[in-house]
Amino acid sequence: MKRKHQSNISIAIVITFLLGLLPMPSVAQPETDALIRHSSKTAAYEQAQKNEAEQAAVLALARHLDDRAYAASETARRYQAEIKALQNDAQARNTAFTQVSKIAQQTEQAKRAALIAITANTQASTKALQTATAFANARGKQRARLAREADAAATRKNEAMQQSRAALEKAAQASNSLRYALASVGYRSAEFNTHLIEAQATADAFEEKSSAFVDAVATAKSKVSSPAMAAASAQMAERAVQLRDETHALNGHLKLVRDLADEMKLAQEQEPAHAAVLQAYFNAELNVAIEVDAVSYLAAVRKVSLQRCVNDSVCRASINQELALAEQQLASARAEATERLGAATANIDTTRYIGRRMDEYADMSASNPQTLDTAVANAGAAQVMAEEVSKITGNDYQRALEGYAQAQQAADSAYLAAYGKPRYAAESTPAMAAPAPAHEPGVSAAMMAPNWQIEAHAWEFFTATTNESKGYGAYSYVLFGRRVGSQLAPQVKLNYAALLNAIIASTPHISEVSPEIPHDKLNLFCIPGKTAWKEGLAALDESSDKLSALDNYASSLAFSTLSTAGSGAVRSREILDVIQDSPGPFLLTTLQPLRLVKSDSPMLFVDLSRFLPETYTDLVTAYKRALVERPPQGQQTWQPPTFQWIAATGTGVASHLVKVKNVVSAWLSVSEAKPLQAALH
């Protein structure tokens, strides 16, 4: 029994030992599992955050490439336009050469006709004198016949006088026409030279920007750019170098590249004197006729006096002296007429020389259009190539943008899973990845305004019943943040009137726009109005009996338009805050009438209240240029160029402080509450 008991004890000990080897349940096991899971989620977030940073770097590189490609594409487009302008200048100048040559021939003929008419007038005067003398000396039956001949000669003399004066007038008109034609040649030549210099400078810029793009592609390497992109960039850079060399070589290939303005100016200075030369010759010939009459008269008197005066008498000496003096004056008049005839003949020679020179110029430059045809074709091919490269980089940028958005979303989800709450906004978007609000080059497909081809501008007053005109490429609303009325602060009123003046003075009304410009290529300045006012310049003269543009402004309609903007169309907080707080005036450009605009539509906005009204004309011009050259990207605020900013915000500290004081006073002087505060929120 004892042995059995000991055996049982041994078995119990062994069992206890074996049970000790088995894992025992612990109260700390769930916490350990939770820590493991949390550590795994934290690691997942860290990996997602790392991927997000990598995608942000890729996005930055893609945008840099897109910027460089867009800059090269824009330069190629400008180069093509300048080469085309150069071609047009060459054609216009050749046309001007031909026109001047034709007019020079007509002028030469008119001047020759004037000389012939003057000579005919002199001959008619001589003939009239001869027939009159013959009649005076006739006796008996011959007097009746000679009287008729004398009358006919006198009539012919009068007709010749009128014809010579008409010929002189025609020659003077032809001379003036030649002067204007010469001025056209000088202008076309100067334009030709200017555009050639501009084209050469732009070709240099295209080569420079293409080279910068190649460097950017090399820097990006495989992170963004592909082998195809590297090949395309190298090909574009090679074409840019060729264009640069070809453009500078135009100096040797194109004829008459020098400026002909000086030569044409000299010819113009000669032409005004030509009519005076002909007139002087005409006057000299008339003087000859007068002197001939005087000599003839004195000769007749002397002949009669021979019957009364003896050879040595005083009367004979007096008559001889008068006759000698008259003959001397006649000789002097004939010498002057001969001299004037020489000048008039030289006048014709000069005109003929001008015509010959124009023919030579036209022949010399006849090959220019063919040379420029090749240059235009090469420029077009370069532009197509640059646009294709820009399109590729734009697509790459869009893919990088989407990749970054996905990485950002993944990081947000990982953070929420790891920590149980949304990630802070400050952590969600690295500063280097966020596209700048005022992004100039590098337009992506998602941000670019579709079909943006604005070429010109017009304005109209739209009313509550007529609304804005349909079918335009862009709509720029002219909006005031305060009601126009007696309570409006003087400075704010001045700003409002200055903006209306600047727009209306520099922009045609829609009824005045050339029908050749399609509406979809026009930006329409839309002004809220009481009526469809379309007078000329906006007037501030309150004494005028005409309704001024400012008086026609419909504040209630403007407020309604601003309310439409604030209740969904405008998503930019920056723009909304400015609209709510500033008195304006504002310009807000959209692709459609504002009532049809969606919240994700691109738009351009500027608040002009911080600028001096004297600079509004320049600011409006710069704003127009911005709309033509580049569409708005997203919902952004427009800023003028730096030099305009400095000029527009004030010429000194004192004037700037006065401006600030006036704006604050304007705000405080408005008694009504902010009408849009609720709508904007």
C-alpha cells in the first residue's frame, strides 16, 4: 500500500510538472494584442505618409516640367505670330512699292501735262498779242478779218490759262498722293524691321526655354519623365536651335532688311516743293507774257513817235530809254522762266527716279515671300511640336496630381485607422505639393478653361429683363459693393466712375464690334444697368442732360449678381471675404453667364479698391491682356504686373495713407448694412 501511495504521489508530481509546462491564461494578453495591432497601424500610416511625401515630390517635379514646357510652347506660339507678321509686312511693303511706282508714273505724267499746259498758255498769249498787233496795224478791208482772228486768239488765251491752272492743280494732287504712298513705304519698312528684330529675339528666347526644358527633363530623370519625353525634349531643343539660326540668317536672305524710312522721308520732303516749283514756273511764264506785252506796247509808241520826234529830241530819248528797260525786264523774265523750267524738269526727273527705285525695290524683294513662306512653315511645325510636348507634360502633371491625391487619401485613411480621428489639416498637405494659387505657366487639362480663345473685348449694360447676351467666350462682370446714390462716399464714387470710364473708353460696345470676330472669341464686360445704355464715354459731368454711365448703373441688380456669386458659384474663401468686406469695384470673369456657372468652374477676380483711380485705365488694359494671353486656372485672384502694382497703389507714403483714409471713410459713411453677408455665408 505504501508503494502504491508513493507511486500516486509521483504521478501527481509529474502531472503537475507537465501542467506547468502548458501556457497559462493571463489577464495582460488582450492589451498586448492591442499594442501589436496599434503598432502595425502606426507603421502603415508612417508608410502611407512616406508614400505621400514621395508623391508630393513627384508632383513638384511634374509641375516644374509642365511650367518649362508651357513656357517653351507659348514662346513658340509668339514666334510663329511674329514670323507671320513679318511675312505680312513683306507682302504689304511689296504692295506699297508697286503702288508708289504706279502713283509716281501718274505724278510724272501730271507734271509733264502741267508743263505742256504752261507752254501752251505762253504760246496762246504770244499768239493773242501778235493778232492784236496785226489788227492794230491793219488798214482797209483786212481789219475785219484780223479783228475776228484777234478775238479768237484772245478766247484761246483764256482757255489756255484755265487749262494750265487745272493741270497745275492735278499735278499738285498727284504729288500729295505720292507723298502719302511714300509714307506708307516708310511705315511698312519700319514695321518690317521691327518685326524682324522681334522675331529674332523670340527665336533666341525659344531656344533658351527649350534648353531649360531639356535641363528640367534631365533633372527629373525617371521620377517623372519617360524616355519618350527625353527624346521629344531633345528634338524640340534641336528644332529651336535651327529656328534661331535660320531667323538670324534672314538678314542675309531677305532683301531690303534695312530701314527705308530715311530715304522715304527725303523723297517726301522733295515732293511738297514740286507743286511750288511748277507754280513758280507758271508764274514766271505769266510774267514773260506781261513783259512781252509791255515791250510790244512801247515799241508801238516808239513807232508812232517817230513821226513827231526828231532824232535828237527829248521825247525820242525818253521813249528809247523806256523801251530798253522793258526789253531788259523781258530778258530777265525769260531767263527766270528758263531757270524755272529747268527746276520743273528736274522735278519730273526726281519723280521718275522715285518710280524707278520703287520698281527696283519691288524686284529685289520679290523673293522675300518665298523665303518667309519657309520660315512660317518651320515656325508652325515648331509650334505644333512644342504644343505636343506641353500636352504630354500636362498629362503627366495631371497623373502626378491624381497620384498625390490618392496618396493623400491613403494617408488620411491610415491615420484614422491608427489614431481613431481625422488627421489635422496641417499634416494632410505638405507645403511643397500644393499648387500655388497664382500659378502662371504649366496649365493642366483639369484646371484650364475649356475652349479659351479670347481675342478681343466688348461691353454692354444688361438689365433685369434682358440679362447678358448669350454665346460669348467669357463674361467679365463689373460689380460695385456699395449702392450708387447720394450717400456714397466721394472717393468710392470716383473709383466706380473711373472703372466705367476705363472700360467704355478703351472697349467697343457690342454693337460696334466687327462682325468678322466670332462672339465665342470675345470677352464681354457685363455692367448691371437700369437701361441698355450705349452712349460714348461715361461722363461725370452732373450738369449734362444726358444720363451718364454711373447714373445708369443698377445697384440692386449688381447686389443680386453678387448674391448669385456668393451662394454657390464662388468657392474661394479669399474671394468671398473680399466681396463681403470691400466696397470694390470688382471685376469677376467667368466662362458663362454667372447664373449658369458651377462651383468648380474657373474664374478670375480682382478688387480695384486698393488702387488709385488714375491707374484704372492701365489696370483694365493689363487685365484684358491677361484674359487674352492666359485663361484663369481654378478660382484665382488677379494681380497686376509688379511695376503697375507700385504705380497703382500710390506714388508715395502720404498719398497711400490718404487712400487708406478715404477707403475707411467710405466704409464708415455707408449707412446700410452689408446686403450680402447672409448670402455669402
